[in-house]
Amino acid sequence: LCFSDGRRKVDYVLVFHQRRHSSIRSPASVSASHEMLSVVSNGNFPSTASDVEAVRGNEPAEPAFHEMRMIREEFEANLLEAGLEIERDSEAKTHGPSYTRLHAPWPVLCREAEFLKIKVPTKTSYKLKEESGFGSRMSTVWRKLNQPFQPKVPHQDQESTKFLSHCFSRDKLHLYNITSKDTFFDNATRGRIVYEILRRTVCVRTCQTIGISTLIAKGVYDSAFPLHDGDFAVVGHVEEKNDRQVLHEEWARYSAFYKYQPIDLVRKYFGEKIGLYFAWLGVYTQLLIPASIVGIIVFGYGMATMNTNIPSQEMCDDSLNFTMCPLCDGACDYWHLSTACGTARASHLFDNPGTVFFAIFMSLWAVLFLEQWKRRQISLSFSWDLTGIEEDEEHPRPKYETILLQKRQRKQTKKKHKKKTECEVYFRAPMLFISLVALLFGFGLTFSAVFGVIIYRITVSALMAMSPDPEIKSNVRVTVTATAVIINLVVILILDEIYGSVALWLTELEIPKTETNFEERLILKAFLLKFMNAYAPIFYVAFFKGRFPLARFAGRPGNYVYVFNDYRMEECAPGGCLIELCIQLSIIMLGKQLIQNNIFEIGIPKLKKLLRELKNKNPAVAEREEERPPQQEDLDYALAPFEGVTPEFMGKIIQFGFVSLFVASFPLAPLFALLNNVIEIRLDAKKFVTELRRPVAVRAKDIGIWYNILSGMGKFSVIINAFVISFTSDFIPRLVYQYVFSQTGTMHGFIDHTLSHFNVSNFKPGTAPQTSELGNITVCRYKDYREPPWSPEAYAFSKHYWCVLAARLAFVILFQNLVMFLSLLVAWVIPDVPKTIVEQLKREKKLLVDVFLQEEKEKFQLIQTLFSKD
């Protein structure tokens, strides 16, 4: 990982491809290319371009290649002027990647570290406050119990002393703990410093651009990245492993699933932004453990009480003989409610009093998770010396600069207007309007997909009901539900990929100035589209299918709602909508996690890597590579480029929605999320360590806009769970019946109470069953609170309906206010900043003041001594 002299580190690598017309090289050109040495720049630009062109004689060069070469020459000359040292390949290649290696010497590192306000350790240290008494003994016991779960990372053990850190200054080198200039700044920091130089270096003479990212966008360079710390695999006996090997052994293996993450080493190697993502994922996964345990207990309670549940027993009782109205027009026959016994018993697993407790628990859990993350984030900021830092000044994005350059050139040509440095409002306003229209179109497309699946369910149900095969008729609901959910899942996965590309395209249209602004806009658009895509089918089942919050969405016998005047709107299963909501939620959640993890995150990257290798493969290059072992830059260039942690964050945010929004219908959601995340942590770790190029260490104090999205979803989950319990489940009707309408104060007679009567003579012509296996039926039952046909207000909503509706609305208000109050109480009880961190911050400030006062005192004494001698 050094220059050819074996001393200077390679801090960064620039890659470009030689794109020449192929020709037979003369012996002179071959010998010339082999005689060239690795050029270490010392301020004079090497003769790799003109001299080799002269040797090659009449070998023609493409105009574009010549222009690119001139831009590279100017850019690298400016890098030399900025103080960097450059080394190029020893061979003049005619095909394949060529590498330009960069090294930042000590004076450049010092200058840039002071400019970036990088905090470094000083010589001054202090002892951390140790617990005493009972707390100390408990901490010792906990450390011993925790020892098997700790990764074996060098210097990972908590030390009793901590070195003070301070922003680097060249005037105070004597204060810092500099044991070696080569290792004082670690590789990640060196790479970040070089990247800062690269991104602000100007090419004015050839192309009027700023920064390496602009040149990569123009195709001048193919890529630019810092190198990994050698190979990740340990070969033979190694006395000391590099950081990449330690991460691979202790973090990026599935066998290490039970261990804590070495977050400090992750941050040291990849930077704060990636370190914060994995720290957040670790906190989220840890807190899923108690949520999973409570969910299993609630599910177990449903199983334990399933045989003693009175409503389920009444539905399964053949002697009660509830004759239900047909499920479709014409072809469907009357049926007995006891045939839906299995559905009723299964629905009790998820629709029981324990579900209400679990919904309240998970709402408080979401608040607790956010509070715990805030504390963890502040602790990491203190540990990583991020407290009090200023945000890095960001350079404009390449496309933003390109637009400005084009507009400036047009103005210079017309010579009518002055130069401006910002995109005009009149240019951005149409782009914002296009983004809004595209988002609304995306929402409409999602709703259309959901509506299409509804039509599929209605038509297939009607066709299967017309089948003469009794076995097909008996399995109509199961078959239609399962196939419809699978179709929903496929549509969601396809639209997810489309919406990701659309969000990127829309954000590019808006031309945000900085990367942070670009990332926030992209995240917001992608989240809105993917949130609607993932949850629209679930919202339909929860709140619209069969029963709208204020009326029956599907209608009633004799007055059903029809689609295209032919197909009757579907209704919920006899056991209620909650069991269907559970099926929908579980299949979509598990399907997204399994398919996206196995295909999108593993299969597709490997396929891209294979295609990239096949594209860059050349027989001549392959023969030459067989003669010499591949260098680290060759190995790293073959890896996939790093594209940010936004996809990983997005997947976990959508999962958080599954865990929190509709958890009242699926108590096992936290358990499946926990199992997925345990694997996902190691999967992502392996991807970062072995399959991606090393990213630039980006400094970040928090997770940014993701925290606001999480906080909003946590508050939204309270409202959603209140409506699910109140309107989707039968919890409120059961309570109202038991305490208001029941003669005995028990649940006996609840099923009969919830079923209304319908006179079959009131069916519209052609909608009643033509023949019935149940004999002559005069009255059938359907689930609703309506007046009987013999009432003066036949089929109007009964007083029971209004009583239940009032109770439902009252429960929503009570549930929401109770949970919000408890959430505020939890947030107030748990301080954002741990007490130990507050005390250590105060102590560090005092010690730093003492250090600088002592330094000033010594300077003053030295000046006095000099004056006294004079």
C-alpha cells in the first residue's frame, strides 16, 4: 500500500481507462513502455504523454482521448501545486484501467487537518470516574457475563483513562500525542483529507470545472477511491491483523451473529456516517428483543384462550344454525356460519384483549427506542470527539456546477446579463412542479395496482363460486386471499425498484446545490413513494374492505356496491377483517425481507460484478496480469462502488413501519424483524468489508432526516393502532355487548347480536341463488347492525350501531391521549444526555482551559526570563 519507494502511503487512487484505437505496437514502443519507471512527481510533470506519443509514431489518438488527457494533466498539475505527491503506472497501457496514486505528506496533512478542524488526542489525560460499592460489583458481574458476546478487537477493552482531544493546530504540535508522523492520522482520516483536496481542485484552462466528482461525471476519470487496508482474508500466521481483517473475523461473519458489533472500529475504518448507521441498527435490533418476547406472550395468550373463547365456540356450534346470505350474486348459495369455524378460531389468535395491551406497549416501545437512540448517539458523539464540531462546508454538486457553467456561457455569449451564482427561481419552479405531479402520479399508480388486485379477487371469487366442483367452492376464500397477496407482493417489489429510479430522476431535475440537500430530497421522495407502495394494500384491508369507519364499504344484501356494474365488492371473512390483515401483513413483510435480502442485496450485486469483470476482460491484459500478482488497487477497482447507506436505511424504516404501524394485527412482527436484522447486520457487514470499495470517511453527528421520519412514524403508529383496534377488530363491539347489551354480563349471544336479518324476497332480480342445497330459505343473516325487515325502518342502522360507533370513536380519543401522555412521560423521565457524559464534558472543558492557561503561563515566564537577561 505504498509508493514504489516502499515508504510513502497510497492515500487515494484515481482510475482512468485508456481508450485508443487498437493497433500493432512496434518493438520500439514496447521497449519504451517497459523502460519507463514509476514516476514519483516532485513538482515537474512527467513525460508520460508526449514522449510516449513520439515513440509510438503514427499511432492515432482519438480527439476525445486527447482532450481527456489534457484535462488530467491540468488537474494533476494542480494537485501537485496543492502539495500532494503523485505516482503513475510504470507501464503505458493501451487497454484497461490506469492508476494514479496519491500521497499526502505531513505538511499537507497538518494544513488540511487544521482547515477541517479535525480533533486529535493531546498528551493530557484524565481518569474516568469509576463506580463504587454495589454499583461497581454489579458492573463487574455484568462485564463477566457479557464477555463471551464481546468481539475480540485490539484496544477494545475500556480503559480507565481518556486522552483529551482538541482541534488540530500547527501552532500547538507540542500539545499532541504524536508518536509517529506516519501513523498519527489513520488511513481513513488521510483518505478524507485527500478527498477534500480533490473535491476543491479546479480545472480552469481546459474545462472550467471544480472537483474530482465533476471530472468523473464528465468521464475524465473512471473512478476515485481510497484503498482498503490489504486483503480481508488472513493467510498463514499473521502477528498483527489489519483493521479490515479484524472486521472480517469479528464482524462480517454469520458465525459472529451473537456478538456485539465493534462500532468504534467500524467508525475508524469507514467513518462516522457508516458507523452511525450500524450503531442505529444495533440499538434497533437490541430493543426488538423485549418487543419480540412480549409479542410471543400475547400470541401464546391467544392460543391458550382459543378453546375457551365464547364467540368462537358460538360460530363453531352447528346447533345454532346461522344461515348466512350468499357471498356472491346468483352463483353462490346460502351457507352456515359454522363452516367458518377454522377462520374464527384463527382470528382469536390476533384479536384478543392481549392485542390492546400489545398495541399500547409497542407505541411506548417506539418512544423508548427513539429516546435510547438519542442517548446512544450523544454517547458516540462524545466518544468519537464529534461534540462541538462545525458542519463541513460542502462544495456544489457536479450537475449543479454544469448547469451554472452552461448558463454562464450563454450569458457571456449574449453579453446582456450579469453573472449569477445561483440557479434562478424561474428555472427551479417548473422542476418542483414536475416533481409534485410525478409524486401524485406515483400515488395514483399505487392505488391503481391495489384496485387491480381487488378486481382480481372479485372476479376469481365469482368464477370459482360458479364451479361445479364442491372442493373448489369450499376453498374459494383461501385460494383467492393467498394468490392476491402474492400478486400484491410482486407488484410492491417491482414498483419499489421503479420508484427508487423515479425519485432519483426527480431529484436530479431539481438540481440541489449540495450533496446533503440532494440526499434529503431524494430520501423524502423515495420514502413517500415506497411507504405508499408498501402499505396501500394493508390500509385497504384494515380500513376499507368490508367496513368503512362510518358505513359498510361493500353495502348490504339487496343494496351492494358494484364495480363496473357487474362485480360485487368483496367483504371480510366471517371471523373479521383482522385475520386477513394479519395474513396480508405477514406475507408482505416476510416476502420483502426474504426476497430483497437474498435477490436484491446478494444476487444482483454479484451479477453486476460478473458483468463488470466480463466487460473489462481482455486477453492481453489477462496474460499480463498472470505474469504479476494483482496489486491492491486492482483488487479494489474490481469491487462494486459504494453508493451510500440510503438503501439500507430505507429497508429498515419500512420494516419499522411493519413493526409499529399495524402491530395490533400481527404480534409476531417484532420477532420476524429481529430474526431478519440479526442476519442483515452480518450481511451488510460482509458487503462493506468484502464486496464494496472503501468509502470516504464522511463526518456526521447524527443520522439526519431519518430520525425525523422515525419520529413521525412513531406518532402516526399511535393513530393507526387506535383505529385498527377500534374499527378493524371486534374488541370494542365485544366490550359494548358484554357491559351494555348482554343480559348475563357474559359473551353468550354475541354472535347472534352482531348478525342482522335479511328477507330473501328483497334481493334484486337475478342476484338471489337460483337453487339452494339448504332448502327453502326465507331469512338469511349478515354481519352488521341494522334494523330487521319487519321493522318500520327496515335495514336502517340500529341504535346498537350508533352505540358501538360512539364507543369506537371514544376509544380512539382515549387510546391516543393515553399513549401520547405516557410517551411524553417516558421522554421526560429519560434524559437525552446521560449524566456521565455531562460530567465528563464539564471535566474536559475545565482540563482544556487549564492546559491552555498553563501554556500561556509558560510563555509569559519565558518572555520574562528573556527580558531579565537583557
